[in-house]
Amino acid sequence: MARGWESKSVESQMEAAAAAPATVPGARPTAEQLARQRERQSLELARTRVLRDLAAATHVRHREMLEAALKHLDEQIAEKRLDN
């Protein structure tokens, strides 16, 4: 099981690195860039939590609610990618 989590972590780190805009080495990110980065990380963490809860959910209505939340988070994440 640990290997699965490790590969997911590596995969998410690779995606984050690919999604991050190329910056000049040594240059500090602007406040706006930092805010967008924090917001995106928050969305990714929320998505991870919803996926974990969805895997454990047994009640049909609860699963539907979590699936709707996941769809909403995916839309927000896609929107943030377009903003960059």
C-alpha cells in the first residue's frame, strides 16, 4: 500500500511542477502568484479529502454528495489552470 501512496505523491509533485510557471532562478514570486498557489493547493487538498471520504462512503446519498463536491472541485481546479 505504501508504494501506491508514494507513486501518487510523486505523480502529484510532477503535475505541480509542470503546472508551475517557469520562473527565473532566484526571483521571488509575487504576492499574487503566492495567493494563487495557496488557493490551488487548498483545492488539491480538498479534492484529496473528498476522494478519501468517497472511498469510505457507504450511504448512497452521501456518495452522491461527495461525487458532486468532487465534480465542483475538478471544475475549480480546471478553471485555475486556465487562469495561469
